[in-house]
Amino acid sequence: MDSVISAKIGSAETETAPRILAGRHAVVTGASRGIGAAIAGELARLGADLTLIARNPTPLRDLAATLGKSGVKVRHGVADVTDEAALAKALADAASAFGAPAILINNAGAAESAPFARTDPALWRRMIDVNLNSAYAATRAALPAMTAAGWGRIINIASTAGLKGYAYVSAYVAAKHGLVGLTRALAIEVAKTGVTVNAICPGYTDTPMVEAAVANIAGKTGQSPDEARATLAAANPMGRLIRPEEVAAAVGFLCRPASAAITGETLVIAAGESV
């Protein structure tokens, strides 16, 4: 089910925000929570009309209602991005309602951990499907209209796992490396069309996905949740988790008209982890 919501509120923040993306239609996958929800909020602040796609209808509907109050048009489509037919329908409905997307944020993702010896084909396929194949399918659907219009922004939310190895998440790491590779290859291919393609690679970010990792670490090691969270934070020199809003700000930067010469890049937001 889809909904279209449009409303305005008298907020100083929304009144003074530079609406540099006004008239642009942005699609965000995995938009109901965490990084995806923060990205949706940032794009709304910059004036983009939004289509939010995720599996869970309740938080998706609530977020759409909240963002609609900022004065932009917001709609939501419930779809599992690993279901290519459902994703294609959600994107077609989005284009029918608001026009072809000018901005695509491939944010949907998931991480499952297991030693490689216990990484069975089903786990492998799940990680490739949600983290890589969904971005391929969404990009393939959205790209033709962007190139025809001579303007577009495709941003893939990868991970530091797309740049380095981590033990016990080989399928996730492989998928994120693939997403970075797709970004770089496609950016070269469409470089003269007005469409930019970039990846953002966050480190451990304070999201429900990391909370699940915290619970897993605590369960296996006997650490408290706070101790497990500190273990993850210690992976970077700043000793803290990344905030979703910090990733969202980078997305907003890459979507700006002034960022037209930035393409094929991997922007690392990891508090110095990759240094």
C-alpha cells in the first residue's frame, strides 16, 4: 500500500533550510529507521519530494507522516527489496506519482554473522540479495530516466566492510565490496550523462543493526551491552559510534548541484577507522 502525504508546519528550521533539491524526487530504500530514516529527513530538509521504501509498514508510515509536515510531498511503498518484482512495482508507482526519481539512495541492507565454515548458501544469498542485488535492481530501473534528463544522483550506502575485511561476516563483506565495485564501474560508464554515482562507507553506526551486533557480542562473550558497544566503538581512533545524521549529511552534500564533479568516490565516515 502506498500513501501520499503533503503538509506544512511553521518551523524555523524548515523555513530557513536551503531548499536546493526542491522539485527533485528522491527514493530511499531501507528508509524506515536508522541511517535510512536520517537520510530521508536530510533530503526533506533540502526540499526533495520523497518516496520511502521498506518492509515494515508502521514505522514507514509514521516517518512519512512526520516528514510530510516539513512541506515536501512524501509517499511510502512497502516492499522487500530482495523481491525484484515488488521493488520494481514500488519504483514504478513512485515514478507514476511524483515523476521519475532524480535521486536514488540504495540504503537497504542487513548483516548476518557466522564463521565461513557455517556460512551456508542460504545465508550467502541473503547477504548478496539485500546488500548488492537490490541496489543493482533499483539502479537499473531508475538510471534510464536520469540519463535522459541529464541529471541524477545515485548514492550507495556501503560500509567500511566494502573496503576492508572483518572476520565472521564474509558474505556481508563480499556484498559490500561488490557494491563499492558497482559504484566505481557505473560512475565511469555514465560520467558524461550528468548522473553521478558514489558510495558512502560508514563505520559502526548507532543503529538497530549495530544494536543487534551488540546483543550478539554480549551473548557470546558474557560482556554487558555497554561493554560490547564500547568494543565496537574502540574500532576507530575517536572511540565512538557514528551517528546516522552524520551519514545523512554526507548524502545531502553529494546530492547538491555543486557536487556535480564528485563521482565514483567512496566517502568514508568512520571516525578515522580507515586511516
